[in-house]
Amino acid sequence: MKTAKTNTKPYTRHAASHKAEALKLTERVGVPEAARQLGLHESQLTAPTDGQPA
């Protein structure tokens, strides 16, 4: 029997202004570099189906 993880991090909700700033950064430096600078995965900055900024 498997046991459930107990040390998971809660999701962080950011304000709309934070998302807008992140998208501006992706336009300036590209998705990979913006993800590195923000400490995020690239998939968190792109739409799920087309790879374009969300």
C-alpha cells in the first residue's frame, strides 16, 4: 500500500499584475530566460497547447 505525500507545498496565487509583468518579461527576453529569472518552469509561462506565452 502506498502512503500519501505529506510534505507538499501549497499552490501560490499571484496577483494579475504579477502575471502581466511576467508576460512583459517573456516578450523582452523570451520564455526560457524569463522562466530562469523568475524561478519558474517554462510550462508555467506558456499556454498548455501551443507553447506561446499565456
